[in-house]
Amino acid sequence: MVPDRIARWASALPDAVTSAFFLSVWIAPAWWGAGAIRTGMLMMLVEFILLHATAMLGSMLLQSGADRDKRRHRLAVVASLGGFYLLFIAVWSYQFGAWWPLVAFAWLLLGKAWQVFQPLPGEARRQRMQSDWAIGAMAYLAGVFLTVFVPVPRLGMSRAIVAEAGLPGDGLWVSQPQTVIAFGAFYFAVLAITKARGTLLRHAQRVPG
């Protein structure tokens, strides 16, 4: 059905845009400025937090009964949980000395919260939320594995622009930041493609009985 296809494409749009951002930073970081590398690294840290938040959000909605299917109640759940995780992001904002981590959090939360407001029956929403969370978790783990064990080319991320970015801390993402940028491009592309296709994992289609 055309309306269903449009809804799937709309749900995939935030992740597609985010993947394109990471890809452009990897290929031509100078176009965005060195700060985009810091933004990308922080977005993947935020995404790790939001994966946990998505599981919490799904649990709260699925255990809350029929009243929670009302948009007003669903919005309250999203807002309260978002406020809780906002505390973590505020700490990172302080560490990075910038306000843009808050914008990154809001953008990524948009990509996670779309299914809460879809006009789906309760069981269909449960299946969709469980499947999306499982796909996200697997894609995140696969991205970590690939970028740790598979050599990732620098492309446009020269040593000079990486030094200009002034990444805090240490570790692989700091010493070889092209790994986290490639990770982001891969991860959000997987989310966008699976949402656009309406992919539903088999385990999420089982109705408890």
C-alpha cells in the first residue's frame, strides 16, 4: 500500500540523513569543519545510550496498558525518558565545551521515537519496536567489530584535520577517528534500509501465548 510505503520511507529519513552526514565527514571533513569529527564521535556515544533508552521506552509502553496508546500518554513517556537521558548528554556537553551534543541527542531521539506515534495496533507496535531495537543492537555490535578488526582508510580525514579537531580522551576512536565515522555511516545506513524496507525480524513476529 502506498500510505504504508510512505510511512516507512518517512521513518527511514532521519537515519538516512545521519548516514549521509557521516559519509560526507569521512570523505570531505573540511566541508563541515574539523568539529564535525567530534560531532560524529559524540553521536555514536549518544546512540549507545539511546539503544538502551529504546529498550526502556519499549518496555514502559508495552507494560502500561491500553491508555498508553493515546498520543498524549505516549508523548509523556518519551519526554520523561528523554529528560532522564538528557542528564548524561549534559555531562558530555560540559566535557566537550559545546551545546551541539544536545542537538545531536534530539536528532537521534527523533529517529528512535517515530514508531511510538505510528497509528499501529498494540501488537503490531510491539513487534515493530522489538524488531527495530534488535536490528539496531546487532548493527551496532557488527559496526564495532568491523571497524576494530578491518582496516578503515582515512579517505579525506588527514592527520592535519584530525589534529585540528582536538578529540578528547584516548583509544581507537581518538587515534584513528575514521573508524568511528565509518562506523556511523554503516550503522545508520543499516537502520535506514531496514526501516524503508519494513524489515521485521522473525522473533519479533511471534505472539506470546
